[in-house]
Amino acid sequence: MERLLNLVVAIVPTGSACGGLVKGIGLNKPVYKTLKEKFVWAAYQHSCLVIKNQDLTKESYYQSTSR
């Protein structure tokens, strides 16, 4: 888990053959570079990431996925 500005983000294995469930993040707010790096590493480890219940605009989607 990583603590940034009182934000706790956890990436938990889904229990399936692959996948990690990301908890504690809202992608409609800016995502810091160190957290994006953690997502890249977690995607490498788990093959895919699941981030549920996100209310994204087109702009926030692009911002959260760009490096």
C-alpha cells in the first residue's frame, strides 16, 4: 500500500489466474507519477488491473492513463 496525502491505495489479487483489484483511488482526481508507476508495476505483476466504480470524464480518463 502507498500513502500519499492521506490516501491509501491497495492492490489486492483477485484470486483468479490473473488480475489485481485496486482499492482506495478515484481516477477523477490527479494521479501522481509515483502512483502511476505503481500501477504499471502492478499491471506487470497481475496482468490486468480492475478499478471499480469510477465516474470519469473524457479529460480525467486521459489524464489518469497518460504518463
